[in-house]
Amino acid sequence: MQVPARGDLIYLDFNPQTGTEQAGRRPALVISPEKFNLVTGYASVCPISRTQRKWGFHIPVPEGLAFEGVIITDQIKNLDWKTRNAEIKGKAPNDFVNKVVQVIHTYIYEEYEERSGGF
């Protein structure tokens, strides 16, 4: 099994889940670097969904990539990529991955109100 790397578009199993978290085998974008994923056995991922919410934390996937939909940046998961059967399906461009990480930084660093209009 190949180690997922930052920018990889993968399928993996999100179960178990709770509440309104994404569940089942679904696509995701890997945001952690390959070395981290290799050493820890985990990958930091954002699920991909076809349902877009009205706040600014969902980023449309560019056309022509392995998956269609939106990156759900507000549901980052650190998952064991081996036991969840990660399967690499494609690669996102670096500029797009950087945009996703910048959006994540807006709420990690308490700047979310400007982007989302507040909660």
C-alpha cells in the first residue's frame, strides 16, 4: 500500500462516525506531508462532499480532478490510512492544496469571523 502524500486525492473509510460527521467510504484530500503519514501511520484529511454549505469553509474541487464536489475544511480528520484502506486516486495541484490549508488557518488562528460572517 502506497503512503499517501499531501495533495493526494484518496478514498478511505470514515466509519465510525458520530453526529453529522462524514461517514462511510468516501473521497478526501490529504493535507499532511508524506513523511508525517509514514512515521505516524496517520494522515490528516479533509472529506469531499457533493453538498456545499453556505459558509466559506467548503472549497470547490477544481474541474478535471479525480473527484467532484467540495473540500470540507471544517471536518479535518487524522485517520489511520492503512486500517481505513486508503486508496490514492489522483493528485490536487499545490496551489489548490495551499488554498485549502489557508482556509483552515483562518479558523485555527481565530480569523474565522471575517471569512464566515461569524457563527
